[in-house]
Amino acid sequence: MNCEIALSSINIWVAETKSQSLSPWEKEIFRHSWEGDKYDDMNISGYSIDYIRKILAPKLWKLLSEVIGETVTKKNIRIVIASALEKRNSQRFSPSPKFTLSYRRDTSNVDETTVHNIIAGNCYKSLKLSLRSQSYKIFISDVPLWMPTSDYCCYPDVMVIQGEPVYKGTNKTIITNPLLIVEVLSDSTKNYDKGDKFAGYRAIPGFQEYILIEESKVHVEHYTKSADNQWLFREYRSEKYVINLAAIQAQISLNELYEDVEFDCIDRRLENLEKKRRTRIIYGRNFLLNQVRTDAESS
């Protein structure tokens, strides 16, 4: 298993279990460590070697350890991560009940999970009504989709397939032929959904349309494939708009997508997230100041 496949696969695992994606600096530490580089050789813009070694790297090892259920360190990262991914991959292809239970969302934030489900449910309902009596199938949340670039699978919020599903392998579990995919964005996963995940989706043959729905405000991003390696982008910021879906010849309104969504609870959650972010910044600054004082005293 090469580094980029391992990184892409573990990033999907982190997003599924923690509702967040690896940050750019976490990815860089992962790559360097996977290749056996020393901390002194890790040139990550904006961070000193000492800060990487004492703050950033331990934070990454803790996160990965929690996700895979085994202790991850800089020294054992290749062996432990490769073994964990191989085991997880084999479980996903197993017909046992464990497969269907392997996907869990982080429900520690009730407001986020509730709003997420409301929007995904609204989207599913609207598409179901628009496509009734037509040769489309609609799936929501817990149906795995094969990602050919990472040799792995993920779970889109909503998928639309034309005709019958094409499955990966002999088990009728993992789908390979989505026509349209919808993702509901949270603050912790939006960068991953717009970046690495979208790149993985674009490698799927037959995939034509991608919709990204913000949960914290009225904002929808709409991507339509116009030619090979070309995607047309549109965005909508008001409930008055109606999205014309080119791949399935249907429409869906933003008013329908955001039905029953209360943004005041989301605003409170965003305030709490901002407070946590400021706390982390203060902690980092205090650490650096204490380190400078210690160095000054020792000299």
C-alpha cells in the first residue's frame, strides 16, 4: 500500500468516525512519517520543528489511535495503519451484520446531527417525488459507494442511480454507479467533501452531478459535468431558487431542502465552535511563550 492510498483511506475513516477531515498539516506529518522522515526533516509552513514534534504530531497520533482502535506512533505508522486498513477493508466486504454497522456518525453534537438529517431527508423526499415512476433509484446515508482512486468506500448522504445498481464484487452491498450525489456540509467536513472526496467521486465512471448543501446557512453549490475533465459550477444563496438537475431532468427547490431547519440552534453551535477555536489558539501561544521563557532561562 502506497502513502497516498493509505492517506486517502484513513482520511475517509476519520471523516466517518469523527465528522472531520485531516488538516493539511496533519496530512504532511502523515506523509513524512509514512516515508520514515525525521521530525527535523519536516518542513511544514508556519510551524517550527519543535512545535511539530511536541504539539502537532502527538495530536495526530492520538486522533489516529482513537479512529482505528490501536496505538499509532511515528515509528509504527506504516505497519499499524496498513494492517488496520486491510482489516477494515475485509470487514466491509464481509456479508456479516458487522458490515452494516461499521458506519457511525459522531453524534456528540445533537444540533449538527439533527440538522444534517433533516436536510438529507428533505433532499431524499423531494427527489423521490420528482422521480416517481421513472427508472431511478435513490439511496440515503448508509449505502456504501466504491471509491476507485482510494480502493475504498464511503457513504454519501444521498445517491441517485439510473436503472439497476452495479455492485462491487459478488455481494449486493457496495454500489459503483451513482449518477448524482448529494452531501450535506458541516463545518468539520466541508473541506473534505469539497476537496479529496469530490476528487474521488469524479473518478467514478458515469458520475455526472454533485450537490453540496450547507447546514449552517442557506447556501448550495452545484457541479454538473459538461465534458471530460470539465465541470460547470453554480451556487445558490436564497430559498427562492430552484435547482435544475441536468443528469436526471428534475428540479429541487432550496425551500424544500431547508424545510423545518432552525438556524438559531446552528448559530449557537457556531459560537461554541469559535470559542473552542480561540481556546486552542491561546493554548498554542501560551505553550510557545513558555518554551521561549524556558529557553531564555536555560541560556
